[in-house]
Amino acid sequence: MALTDTHLTERSAKFGAAEGNEGIIRCDACPVLCRIRPGRSGACARYANQDGMLVRTDPVVLLQQAVETGQSLVPFAEGAIEWDGAILNPARTFVTGIGAGTTYPDYKPAPFIVSQEHDGVDTVTVVTEGIFSYCGVKVKIDTDRHLGPEAAAIRVAGEQVGHVTTAEYGSQMLSLGGVRHLTGGSRKEGNVTCDTLLRLCNGEAVELTIDGGHAVIVEAGKPPIVDGKPESRMRVGCGSATVGIFAKQWLGQVDEVIVVDDHITGVLTEHQAGRVLDMRPAGIRVRGRKSTPGRYFQVANPGMGWGGTDITDPLSIIQRIDPAVAWPGLRLLLTSTTGEDAQWCVLDKDLVPQPAAMPAGVRTVVDRIGDNCEPSVCTVLFMAGAGGSLRAGVTENPVLLTRSVQDGTTRVTLGGAPAMLWPGGGITVMVDVTRLPKNAFGYVPTPALVAPIEFTLPRALYEANGGHGAEIIPVSEVVRTFGGAARIEPMPLRNPWPLKAGG
Amino acid sequence: MNWQGPQVGELPGGRLHLQHGPIDLVIKAESDADSLRKAYAAATLRFQTVLGQLAAELPLLRCPLTGETLPLAASPVARRMIAACWPHRARFITPMAAVAGAVADEIRDVMLESASLRTLYVNNGGDIAVHVAPGENLRIGVVPDPGTPTQMGQITVDSGSGIGGIATSGWRGRSFSLGVADAVTVVAPSAAAADAAATMIANAVSVNHSAVRRAPAFSLDPDSDLGDLAVTVGVDALPTSLRREALDAGLHHAQGLASARLILGAVLTLRGETRICGPKAGYLERLDS
């Protein structure tokens, strides 16, 4: 495969220097400074001299847009270009930043500046791998189980890599990484943090321990494993919501229901839902602080027991039973907000709850709580600021790039995956790591993460904004010269096509 | 210079990955968690400067060893290389013949200084430094043909074996070879010693035949320490008699090194044919070829 495109040839100057007249390139990737003859690689086998160009042997990743469902790539008869049996249509190929390499110092043009037509508009995608010191991951863990107190330190191998942050509905939230752990602490703290982020971003499982809390194994897209026990369900709602949802289905089958929950424990006959159904007050007072009728905060401590509390004996939640209101034979259901824990009791003649076999009709409703719970998963969002000198590789006037990203003219993708742009100053983006191709993230020993990033904008605007116009390569050229060497992956169907405006 | 610095990573199975330029180490130790942390930290710290120190002394390390005066090198890894290659200087050798093994030995030793480890291996692209505490053992698979990675057998290392290193050389490997062996695997008291010996034994597995294609080393790598020596670039089908002649030449050389106590054993392979040099009873007997 001959590399003939003049733009591509010029790229070699960024990585190595030609030496003598035998086509030898001196590689400056490491202190060995190998002199590499054409067609051979350096001592590391990572860099090679391909017809006078120093090339990375780690392949760049091209995303191929499939027109039909399924994993296989769909060949196009018309205008197809052949590569070793694999067919890539430039019009449906997106060049990602994965394996593209970085250029440092950043004022050199980014490794690939690719032009491509989309809907009749000539667009430019600037493809690079950014080195992010300001980066981290936000982890959402769908569980009510107490993982650790808010703001508690999260550790890996004894080093603090982040903290517990504000819980969301049905989910515990962790904030990991960030510049303070990466470069603001000890070297070890930085390395452990970098490694933790890298593994999470590349879809590996990582065990985190929380000060004053528990150990949780987090893997993007998988259920969390808390203290060795895999979590299966999110709660259907808080205890009060559970009472509200299922009150009518319990009517006639029970005299009282207590839904145990770490946030709000619900008591059916006191709750608005029970009142509306004209249920008779049962006189069973639960522990905790009453919020509004039938809704109690802090019935117990957070823990690994029922409903995210430390309760393992559900009857311990009962503070007292009013003999003037309750009656022998009263039928009491206690359940958690996932239906995983449930106990049926009947009050004896001394008004003491006695466990008994749960009637089938009640069991059906308890099971329905479980059926209505969503599967518990961990989601990992990579968050980074691309506001630094990385922008200089895109354009000679970086603030114009920032502004055009902010106003939506320039779209930012990471490995072809759509990025959520945080409004305000700078280019702060978040991306779901499961939407990127495998092993899209890398690291440098600074320590900092390396992530692919692509900026896509109309060509005219790119040139007007001081873009590196002379470095633009048509996508057909990238496909022709790198198609055989690139890693080609089908575009995930749930990602919008990166070139599509408003996607 | 915007050189890439050393890369530190973790691999599945509790292994540490250190990479810098051409050095690629996969390290695994077994011990308690605290000792592992200390040992991996020591390896990572030492690794920061290994390549830089080597690069600084490359001109010296690429010079053939001759005569009676041991060249004086500044860095510990360079000294290990020179010491390991010195006994072989009757034939052409430069300290570079032991570079991979010497780096592995250096990292193993700093790890052992920092913590007590039950077992440890430092695998530098196939040249492996090992440590086994009394009562423990470590099994290393032997794969004669890198093209078809099937295991020919295992070498079991225990504390009484005296084995500190295992290294493999051959014309298909990443360093140039003067010979035609697919692989020569050597066990020796250190990885540097094994590395140097494997290079020399592989060089000795040699024949002159039109099926063997050679080219001057500098024509492939202008900086090669082998200069204008003809290195093997391809081996087509060899007559059986020549194959055996080549292997026997290599075996003879290996036996000489074994009787000089420079190596503990060697396995030589060429197109499916094997020679084993080593004590009759012991670790090499455990190879089921």
C-alpha cells in the first residue's frame, strides 16, 4: 500500500526526522532514538517506517455505519473500495480519535483533520487523542443499599480516588478521579487514580472501598457487587411511593403494610393512600421521625439489611402497638422496596405479631414490587475538560472553537460517541463509556487519561475560524491509506451518526 | 524532546505491566498484599530510569567484547550485561546480547530487596528473571515456535534448582540471530546469563545452505550492534541431515557452556526437531516432548 497523499506525507514530520538519503527515519518516541529503515519497525515494534513515514503500528479505529441491524458491516456495491475483502465506503466511515495519536506540543495540527461531505455540506472532523489531566468519572449505582456516608473517601489499594456524592432517586452516586487525585496528591495516589479511571472507562471491573461504608465492585453496564453480593434490583420507589403504587392491590387482603426504606418508610393505613381507601387505622407506630402521615424518616441506620437500612429483623422497626386501636388477628405485611425481603404476620391475642405463611394473593403483590423494579446497573460517565491547549491542534484561534462548540455549530464526539456538553465556559463534556469502541482509553504517566476526541464542523466555518486548512485530508484518502491497517468497527446503532447535525 | 515516559499498567491476574520504548515487562509476584504493594512500587520506581541509563551508554554497549579488560559501565543494568556476556567473548558478542535478561534481573532484585516474596517472575518479552522461595515452585511453559504457540512442555523452577533466569533466542525473535534455530531456550543462574547464552547457542545452530537467507545486520537496522555480520532473515526447507548437523553444532556449544557452569540447561528446536542439554534428572526431565 503506497502512501501517496502529500498531506499524509507531511504528517511524518510531526513524529520523526528523515536522516540521510536511504529513507531512514529517526524516531523520537523514546530515548533509544532508533534509526528505522523503510519497511521496518523500531526496537519497540510500536513505531515503523512505512515508505519514509513514521507510523504508529497501533491501528486507528474507523467506525463504519451499518445500514441494517446486526454486527456485520454492510458492503456497498456502488463506489465501494476494496481492502483485503473488507469494504469501506468513505461516505459511511467516521474516523475516530482512538489510536490516532497525539501531537505534542499541541500547536502542531492534530493527527487527522478529515473532510467529509454530509447532506451536501462539506464538513471537517478534527480527530485526536487528548491528554486529560482534568478528568474523572461519575458513577451511578442503582441500589438503595448504603454504600457509605455522603462525602466519604473512596479508596483503591488504600489510596483515595474519589468520594461519595449526592444520592439520586434509587441510586448511589460516586465521583472519582479529578485533577486533585491525579496530580495533586502523592505519586502513588495519582497512579492508582489513573489506573482506576482507565479500567472503569475501558469497561473493566474495579473494587472500590468506601471509608465508613462498604466495598463495591463497579463495572460499566453491570450490576454492582456490594460486599461480595451482586445487586439485582433498583427499588420500585421509596417506601411511601411503594405504598401509593400498591395500596389498592392490597386492599381487602391486609390490615396494615409497612414498607421499609432507608429514605422514607411507608405505613399504609396512616398514609394518604390508605385514608382515601377508608382503611381502618391499625395503631402500629414505627420508629423514626414522622414526616407527614404514614411517612417516616430515619427508621433505622443505613445498612445492608431491608430497604437499604441495617434492619434484619423487620419487627424491630415497630416502636409500639396501641392496644386501644389494634386488634387480635390483625394482618400485617412488612416488605422492602424491592420485594426481595417480605414478612407476613398476624397479631396474637396479646397483640404480638406472629410470623405466618404469606397468603398467595399478598405474595402476588409483593412479587409485583420486584417485577416493577428496574435491573440494578452501574453506569460510568467519563467527564473531562477539553479547554486546554488541545484546542490549538484544532485551530489557530482556540476561543473560536470553544464558542462554536458552545453554540452547537461544532459537535464533539469521543470515539464517535455523542458527548453531553456542560453549558458555560470551556469545553466540559460527559460521555457514557459503554458507547465507545472497546479499549478506547489510554493513559500517560503524568498521570493523565488519554481519550479520543473529535470535533466536527462545517468546513467553511473551520477555515474561517483559523483551522489548519492545509492539513485537511479527504476521508476517502484516510480510508484508502489506512483502511487496511485500521481497526474497523461497526458504528453502535444507539449512537447517532457523528456528522449529523443535532444528533 | 517529547519522549514518551515509562508506562505503568495493571494486567489481569494481579500482574504489573511496565513499558518504556522497547522494554516491555510483565511482572507477577506472590506474597501478602503489603509485600506485593512494596515490591510493585519498588519495580515501578526503579523502572523510571532504566531505559534512560541504557540509552546513555548504548555506544559502549554496542561494542564487541574482546581482550582482557572488562569495559567499565556506569549503570547497574549495563554492568550486568557486560558481566553476563564477558565469558562468551571468544566468539563475537556485544553486551547487547544480554540486555533483556539484565533488565529483568535488575527489576527482580530491587523487588526482592523491598519485600519478601514467595514467587516472582519478571518477563521481559520472553527473557524471564525468576525467584522462588523454599517450598514454592513456578512453572514456565516452553513454546518452541512463536508462530504456532503450542506448549512443548514446562520447566518447573523450585528453590533448589539454582535457576534465576530463562531466556529464548532464535532467528524469528525480535533480535537478530546468526543461526537458523527456531528457538533456543536456556535456563541459567540469572536471566542475563540465560539471555547471553541463548544468543550464542542460537548463533551456533548454523549451516550454510541456499535455503538460508541472510543479510548484513546494518542493512536492516543501521544501528545494529552486529554491524556487517550476516544475520538470518529467512529459512526455507532444509535437508534433514543439515537440520541435524545444525542442531548438533548448537547442542555441542550448549554442552560446553553447561560444563563451564554458565548454564543449567537448554532446549533447542528447529522445524520440529529438538535437542535437550542438561542434567539427566531434574527440571528439564519434566519436559514432556
